[in-house]
Amino acid sequence: MPVRLRKFIGTILILFIVILYSILATSIASAFLGASPWWVHLLYFLLSGLLWILPAMLIIKWMAGPIKK
């Protein structure tokens, strides 16, 4: 697969993941954290804000392609 096509597909996938993940994380927060203390909100949004990076790293690694020697 050409590098340009791989980067295009990866960019679209990352955008899709970020949009879907933000909707999901916000829905979970509004459904379950309404009456929680401030520190629970802080921990939830800290962890959920960092969690989307894991699938994004895999996509970026795939976009870079195999290492040619």
C-alpha cells in the first residue's frame, strides 16, 4: 500500500476514533458522574482524556509502515 494512502486512511481513522471516543466518554460521564465529588470527575476526565492515545498510537505506528533497512 502506498504511504500516502496509508497516511490518509490513518488520519481518517484517528478522526473517527477521537469523535466517537469523545461522545462515548461524555455520555458515560453525564450518565454516571452527575452527583460525584470533584475529585472523581478529575480522575475520570484525566484517565479518559489519556486513554484514546493508545489506539491512536497503534494507528500512527501502522501509518509509518514497516521499517526499511
